[in-house]
Amino acid sequence: MPEESWKPPLVMVAVDIVILTLRASKLHVLLVERGIEPYLGELALPGGFLNNTEEDVLAAAHRELREEANLHGTRPHLEQLGAYGTPGRDPRGRIISVAYLAIAPSLPEPVAGTDAAGACWEPVAGILSGGMKLAFDHHQILADGVERARAKLEYTSLATAFCGETFTISELQQVYEAVWGVELDLRNFYRKVQGVAGFIAPVSTDRRTTKGRPARLFRAGGRTVLYPPLVRPNPLVADEEEQ
Amino acid sequence: MPEESWKPPLVMVAVDIVILTLRASKLHVLLVERGIEPYLGELALPGGFLNNTEEDVLAAAHRELREEANLHGTRPHLEQLGAYGTPGRDPRGRIISVAYLAIAPSLPEPVAGTDAAGACWEPVAGILSGGMKLAFDHHQILADGVERARAKLEYTSLATAFCGETFTISELQQVYEAVWGVELDLRNFYRKVQGVAGFIAPVSTDRRTTKGRPARLFRAGGRTVLYPPLVRPNPLVADEEEQ
DNA sequence: AGAATAGTGTCTGTTAGACAGTATACA
DNA sequence: TGTATACTGTCTAACAGACACTATTCT
């Protein structure tokens, strides 16, 4: 038990961000090549320490997001994943990292972040299957972030955060298929999506595509909680658990 | 941007725990009366600082759980809710609190925690409706914890964590009704619960109750992820949002 | 037999999944 | 009119919600 003059230990606080987007109909995450030790030269999630004792954690996440990804104008979705504070996760000392999940619309231009030297979009599938190692415990953080995104697609309008201001229904379907890693029936998807009140709202204009019939445009409806939810197909219930 | 000799700021790290249980068929949370400033004498979630620089955050949560609630033998469910790190949330300085959600079976005995002086179980409903103020940002943490529990009842076997080693189906139903704050149809509940493979497993013995036909006993089946999920009734979809 | 609690069975409207055809635009 | 893309309609099996009765124990 703490005595009278006992002082709590001091630790460093960092933020790390799982920035997800769609590129070429595949789920990608933004990674940076580390320019300093430890893990110099290896790939890691973008992030950094709090600037000062007064900086808000969420504000720090927003700042890192701005520095690393060049999201001109767009206000991406940003939510906290949790704190990762196992001793020894960073050889520099006791560091607690607050992880965030960000969802960005797929931008035509490549990364070209102002700050981080080698920033790149990497396909998530290859990393999760163990084909690529990340620094620190970032593999776990990424896995948690992807699982959060998959789950929230079911019962929130998070999918629209992957799209631009306006989008077509098949673009929205590609989001679900890429994040969930499944194929969905086109007709059932149309029916369900348009059946959830307030999920998507029609926009008068049509988008001219290369060929064929132009698709109708939609924007995110006001509703953020989807009811009834869009349930993902049975994941062949093998019993695995968190914690 | 940090320069060469820049050092990250140091902050204090605490853990706070939302310990939920069922008492008299109502959802309760464990609160303690603060014995020191700030918020001296007010009610707060149990918690405290890391013991030392080497203590794991999850281990600290387990330690606080052991100190505050006397859970003889039972291994309660414990999962992280997230980090709460807004500057100014604690007048003593910059403190980041990692919040945890714990679910404990309802014990017949009152609290009598070894450590905290005035620990008591308080009904959650009254607090959430604004009828009771908590110290710090603990009202928000409690609200997040309850919402997490409500959500996880749908698609995980979390409800069994509210029960003892063995339980009857109507006891399980009382968990759902208390946490969700709704009434469920008894017959549909029996059908659904027994339809989810691996959710509950029968135990040969019957429990002698006061009167009437003895109820069959079950224990938690191996499965932690429920498929199909037990969806809670439509919450009259009014559009509210987190973040 | 009555009281008290435990546990089924059925009916119906809705939904999910599977599937094939029609519509619109451009060359 | 051919091609390429966008969209819609139907059928069926399963499920959800509503509802009323039977079963077992003790006194």
C-alpha cells in the first residue's frame, strides 16, 4: 500500500494510429519505416509521443494523423482502440501507447506525407496472415483495429467513412467485401442497404463512369447506428477469444 | 517536431474499474467513498495508481479488483475499456487512467472489502439517469462500461460471468433483463439460448429452490462467441453517437 | 388438490440467402 | 445492336415475436 509520501511512477505516453483505407478494392494500412532506434528500418504504425504535458491524447492522435497522412480537407473517422501498456513493449523504457483507429477515404494520390520519410500503404491481408512483421506490438494493435472495423461495419455507418463525400452502392459494397474479406450477393446487398432507414441518402446527380449505365450517387444519411444491423456471414464459428 | 535532445513528457498512470454485478435482479456497480483529496468524501470507481514502473497495467487492474471487492475464489471477467486522458480530468496533475470492466457473480455477502473504507454496491440505473454524481470523469467511464456490457451480452457469453459456476436458465434471463433494462419473453428466451451451440451446457444435478419444480442447472459452455447472436430489442432508434 | 415454479409447442409475419432477368448508357 | 455496367423481382427456408398450455415438486 502507498504510504504518506509515496509518489506514483511516471511513464511516457505515446499514440499509435491504425489508418485504414481502400486501395484497388483491398484493405490497406498506412505504415512508416522507422528512422530511429529501436526497430530502425522496420515497419511500424505511425505515431509518436505526446508533445507536452498539456496535450490531449485525442488531439495528439489528430496531430499524428495530419502529419503522417495527407488528408486534404477530409475529416476522417477517428476513435480510440485502447491502451497498450505491457512493460517491456518498448526497450526505451516504460511507455504506454494509446492506439487509435482511423478510417480514410481512398485517395487517388499516393501517400507523400510531409513528415515521415518512408510512408506507404500496405495490404492488411498479408500482414495479418503473418507475412510481414511490424515493430513493437503493432501487429496486435493492427489486428485489434481491423477486428474493430469489421465489427463496427455491422451496426454502424462506419463503411461510409471509407468512401468520399458521395458514393455508389457498389462502391459501398466493395468496402464491406474488402473489410470483411467475403463476397456478398449484389441484389441482397442493394435490398438490405436501402432497407436501413437513414443509412444512405440519394443525391440527385449521377456519376459518369467509363462505360455502361451511370450509377446513382448517395451520401451518408444522418444515422450512425444501423438497425437492423448488416450481419456478416457466419465466420465458421471456431472458438477464439480476446484478452 | 521533437529535436535531438527532446524528451517525451512524463505522466502518471492509474487504473479504474467498473465492477458490475447483479443484486436483487438489478444491475449494481461497486463504488468507494474517497478518503483523500480531491473529491474527498464523494463516490468514485475503485482504482489507483500503478504500484511501480514495472507493474503491468492489467496486473494493476487485477490487484485493485482483489483489494476492493472480496471475490473469494471466483475469477471474474476483466477486460479493458480504454484510456481516459483528457488534461485537467484530475486536479493533481496529468493523469491517464486506463479503465477496465469487471463482471462478478452476485455474492450473497455484502462488500466488506479488506482495503477501501466505504465500499458499496450502488444500482446503476440511478447513476446513469443523473441521480448521483461521481468523482472525476467516472460517470462517463461507468456509462461506457455499461454500454460495453450491454453490447457484449449480444454476441458473447459474457452473461454467464454474472452467474455462479452453475445457474438456471431463468437466472440467465434475469441477467439479460437487468443489464439491457427490458423484459424478455420466457419461452423465446429458452428457445434461443438453447439454440446457440456451446453457449450453455447441462449439469446433471438439479437445484433445490424454495418451492415448485426444481430447475435444471447449466454451466457455461466452451463457446465465448455467440452465433447467431442474441439481439436486444430495438432501442427505438434515436440517433446518438460516441466519440 | 392446490400452489408455486419450470419448462414446452405452435402459429404467423418477416427476413435472409439463393438465383436470373431487365434497364440505361455509349460506341 | 452489341457491350458494359446498374439495377430490380421472386421464391423458399429459417427465424423472431406473440401467445397458452403442460410438467414437476412440495404441502
